[in-house]
Amino acid sequence: MTADSTLKILRDFLQERTEIDPAKITPDATLEELGIDSLMQLELLFEFEEKLNISLPDVEERPKTIGDLVSLVEKHIGTLPAGQ
């Protein structure tokens, strides 16, 4: 799993549920400027858990950008034992 594939899952999810232009979903884009509120953020995390068959821990500090969100998921994937 790469950051690009994680970003694709994110783009696909947002394209299905919002009217956000996929071209605007870049690592530097803030969640606020894209109109992603805390509820949508939770839905995104659940989507990652389902698509990647992982369990993400509760985060103390919410991601502020798309890149932060991707990094959070990638960091957790990197801690999984081999084969998962």
C-alpha cells in the first residue's frame, strides 16, 4: 500500500459522497477548505478501515490536511505485521 493508493481511496470516497472536484484533493489541501467536517472525517477513517481491513486507533489530534490524513493511515499500515 502506497500513499498514492491511500489517496485514491480517499478521492473515490469523496467523489461518491460529495461534489468536491477530485483535482482539488491533494496532500496540501486542508480538510476545512474542502468542507470536510469532523463527521465526514470519521466516515473517511471508517472507509479506510473497511477497504484496508485495518483498525485505526483513536487520534488525539485531528488531521488538518489531506496529507496528514494519508500519513495517519500509512503510519498505521506500516505497523502491521507482515502478511496483513
